[in-house]
Amino acid sequence: MKKIILILAGCTMMTGALLTSCNTSSNKVDDAQEALIKSKQDLETARKEFLADMATFRKETATRIAANDQRIAELKTNINNERKEARAGYKKKIAALEQKNKEMKKKMDEYNEEGNENWERFKTEFNHDMDALGQAFKDIGVRNTN
């Protein structure tokens, strides 16, 4: 009888341990599934933010490029007020600015999403180039009287 009680007690303990370990495995799987779902949601949120940032930047860039186009048109109109000797030089400068502006538009249009890190680098470089182009527009209007 003692032997049967010991065997039953041992089986009960083993069954309890087995059920407890299965329950722990089940909890780990559930936790892992929840973490996976949260990660997917976080990834989707980050992607939406990335695409929104890209769309905003594209709109801002389009506005700056349109402003540059308008400035080019003004410069072309005002070139007739320049001395005949200076017109050729201004025409070349205006043509160079117009070409650079077209290149910037093309660069923006052709950019494909390549991840957030590449996007941030692209934005930094693009803004630098746009600022340099803006400065060139300012410089073309400055007359050297030396």
C-alpha cells in the first residue's frame, strides 16, 4: 500500500510539473505572438510616418522649385534691362541656374524610398544643394561695381 501511495504521489508530482511546464511554454508562445504583433504595428506606424515625411518634403521641395522657376522667368524678363555687353554673361548664368533647378526636380522625382537612414541623408544633401542654388539666385542679382 505504501508503495502505491508513493507511486501515486510521484506520478502526481510529475504530472503537475509537466502541466506547469506546458503552461509556461504556452505563455511564452503567447507572449512571443503578442510581441510580434506589436512589432508589426510599430513597423507599420514607422512606415506611415516615413511616407508622410516624404510626402511633406516633396511638397516643400516642389514649392521651392516652383519659386526658383518663377525667379528664372523674372531674371529672363529683366535681362533686357541690362547693358548689351552684360547680357550674354547673364544669359549663361540664368541657363546654368535653370539647368540646376531642373536637375534638382529630377533628383527629387526619381528618389525611391530606401529606408529612413538613407532618406535622412538624402534630405540633408538635397537641402544643402537647394540652399546653394538659392544662394546662386541671390548672387546673380548682385552687381559688382569694382
